[in-house]
Amino acid sequence: MPIPGAYRSWFLLALAILLGSSLLFSLAFGSSGWLWPLDPAHHTIVFELRWPRAVAAAITGGLLAIAGALMQVLLRNPLADPYVLGVSGGASAFVLTGFLLGLAWLPVPLLAFCGACISMAIVFVLGRGPGPWSSLRMLLTGVVIAAGWGAIITLLLALGPDRSLRGMLYWLMGDLSYAGLSAWWLLPMLGVTLILALRGRSLNIMTAGETQAALLGENTQRRHLELYLVASLLTALAVSIAGSIGFVGLVVPHLVRLIISNDHRWLIPASALFGASFLVLADTLARTVLSPRQLPVGVVTAIIGVVLFLILLYRSGRHVA
Amino acid sequence: MSNSSQPSPLLHVTDLAVSIDACHVVDRLQLALWPGQSWGLLGPNGVGKTTLLSTLAGIRSADQGTIRLNDQPMDRMTRKAIAKKLGMLTQNTRFAFDADCLETALSGRHPHLGSWSGETEGDRMQARAALEQLGLAHLSARSCTQLSGGEQRRLALATVLTQNPDVLLLDEPTNHLDPAHQLEILNCLWRRVKNSARAQFMALHDINLATCYCTHVLMLFGNGRWRAGKAGELLNETMLSELYQCNIRVIQDEQQTVFAIAGPGNP
């Protein structure tokens, strides 16, 4: 049962505090143990290694969570997610192909955006098809496409030079070891979240289906195109930062829905905050649990995500029957 | 241009042709819905009643002809401008995501609000009033996926009543409802049309509800043939028997006229 409407702003505040504490925790805790961030002796480790990586994790998590929530509106299916539907895979494959073809002078996000758009188009056209909505067809299409991109990436890695292999594996599973962003990037992230949250009423109407949304005054074709482009763009940006990290876009909006209901005016900002905290914590776990070895963060999110995905699929299957 | 001394119909249809694939629903349909009129749309199964309603709502394109809403050509209006004036209750309403009944009814205010603004207390009061009218007030905090078929139907109606359009199209509004609720809803719709000069156009299967709650009827015979006119003139044994391709008898007493299917003993 979702919490009453009056408590929603408190919940957002709690999530903001969670994000703050996750960032602080990830600064203080790492493979070199606990370090008090303000101690000048640890300045280099904390502010030049941990901080940019934590910011990258927060932004990637927020991007993926919002992209997932938007895809769920677009496809009217709570199981939609950039990774499950092969959109992240498409973006990764395009970036790698671009590198191998000597197109490294093109910006990475542009290549990723093209790949994400093509992937979304395939799922949207084939997975929708004629006739009524079928979750099964959409998911199958997405899963097959994701497997296809996975194979292409593996092929590219096999063809590529050996020494770059380890560094490039993250296109397959998602890794934040090579990522680092300045904290200024949090501002555009905040802007995107705010804009989408303010347009949340339109998103709510779109979930009622094309006919109903049109009858309630939405220009559905235009709205679909916008959702499609924004979801692809957010996924592409996330992939450009950290490769294809799975299941964040699925797990985060789902858990948030349980607490805050499906009103996108609240769901979007809550997902962004929770997604950011989730990935910051997951990455802290990934770099410490087997330290000094570092795991790709995609492994951690996948372990959590796969379990939850199966539970969801099982429950939605029962509802349909 | 319209001017206030010469009233125009709320919905004005001229020379409309609608078809599904090669099958004609209507040819050269002329129709004018004036304030205070309640139209019934009658016809056998599969004749295209829903298709015609979607065309009148502007979500399906016509082969020919024009539809004017409040004297403006509908194909040049934005969806939002249309939704302020015209609402439609579809045959089946399915709710993809969970929301409580009040929030669902409140979605009817969507076309009246600015893209970036939220609902006001006035909007909430309208939604609550609509839920109250349809006997759903006690369910306003209940999730819309936990309702019975009849309650879902009434919630969908509450949403279009919250939208409060001048022209209301209804695709079988009494589906899934027991007799008491059928009357409650039709009475509520009838009051709306009569007291506040609106117009409605509803596909119905029950001829006897049409005799009680329609001032006018449009009959679809298939192959594009249609008849429109006053209910009293068109609702008779000959027309109805031809319309439904079976024998329909009229039974009258001092209070009302009832149409019934003539059994095998009454050729």
C-alpha cells in the first residue's frame, strides 16, 4: 500500500538524505579502509579517486532509473528497462563498432545515442506489432535483441587488441572503475528530473493508453516521440559513462512505486534520487567486497535485479491468468 | 463566423463517410447535435458503432466530410482544445498502472489544466462530486485495479463527468451494470443534458432504454445506410425489425411503450 499523499514530500526528503549519506559513505569507505574525508593526508584518495567516481555512479544511477520509468510509460509495461530491452546493449555495440572503425573522433554519447535509438525502434515496432499489447512479445523481442548485441560486443572484443580487452569488458557488464565526473554534472541531472517531474501529469495520462490519452487531450504521437528520444538519450548518456549496467531502471522505479504510488510527478524525482543512491552504494560494495580486487558494479546490480525481475514476472503472470 | 444571436449546433457533421477496410459504416452522414439533445446510436453487432464514435471523437480519421465542434472544424483543433469540449466513454477501460479512484477521476481535469501546472482544490471538488454522483465516494481511496466490473465502469464515467464536456460520446454506458445502476447513470446523464444544455450521443443495445432516455436516434443498417431523426418517429416495429433483422413487437400499456423480441409463436 503506497503512503498517503501528504507524506510524499517527506519521503523525497528522506531519499535526498539517503543520497547524501551514500555519497559520504562511498567517500569514507573503500579498498584502503575507512578514511575520514576531511583529513588532509587522505585528500588524494578521497577527492581525486573516490569523489569523481561516486558522482559518476550517482549520475548514472539517476539516468538509468529515469530512463527505465520513461520506458515503462512508453511501453505501458512495468518490466521495461534499458538493459532488459537491449537498449544499453545497442548503445554499447555502437560505441565499440565506432572505435574499431576508427570513428573515435565522434563523441561517445552520439554513437551511443544512435545505437540506443535503433534498439528502441526495433523493440517498439516488432515488440508492439499489430493488435493488443503483449508483454510477452515485447519482453521476448527485447531479450533477443539484447542477446544479439551481446554477441556483437563479444565478437568485437575478440577481434580487438588483447591489451585493451580488460578495459573494454565493461561495455558488456557495466563498470565504474574508469568513470569519473565533476560534481557540476549533477546540475543538468537535476534540471532533467525537474522538467520531467513537472510534466508528470502528462506521463500519468499516457499510462492510460493511447486512446484514453488522446481523449483526454494529449497529442499521443508527439508524446511518444518525445518519450522515445528522451529515454534513448538518457540511456545513451548512462552507457557513455559506465557501459551497460543492468536492472537499475527496473528495480528502482518498481520499489519506488510500492511506496509512493504511480503518480509520475513524485515517481520521477523519487526514482532519480533512489537510483543515484542505489548505484553509489552498489559501486561501493563492488569495489570493497573482494578488495583489493574490484568487481564491475553491473555484477552487483544484476544479482539484485535478476531476483526481483523473476519475482515480478511471476507475479505479473499470475495477474494475467 | 458564429455569432451569438444565431446559435450553432454543438457538434455538426456534414457528408461524413466512414469505413473499416472495404466495409462502409456510414455514407454521407448529416448530423447536428443541439444543446439539450440526447442521441441514441442503434444498430446490430459489428455494424461500426464504436468506429463511428471514435471518428466523431476525432481519434480516427474519416474518408470524407467534415465535423465541426462548437462551429470550429475539428481536424484543425489540437487534441487539448477538442478534449475541453468533447469527451468519450470507451467500451472497455483498462487501467495499466495502479492509482486510487480519486486520482483516476481527477485525470478528467487534464485537458483543462496548463501543461506545467497542478490540480487545484476546485478540480478535486469536481472529481469528488462526480464520484459522489455515481455512488463511488466511499471508494475514493481504493485502488482502481481492485474494483468490480460495474464499479470500474462507474469510475470511467466519473472520469468523463469530471472532464465535463459539452458533447459527451458514450459507447454502451450501461455495460456491466445492474438495472438499478443503469437507471442511476442514465438519469444522471439525462439531468446533465437537460439542465445545463449539453448534448450526448450514446451507443445502446437496449431499445427500451433508448425510448426512455433518447430524444433522437441514429440507426445504422450496415453498408453505409443510416436513418436519423426524432426517437418518437423512428422507434417503431417496422424500423426496428428491419434494423435488427428479426421480428420486434411493440407492447403498450397506459404508462409506456416496450419493444420485445417476438417469439416463434408470433411470426
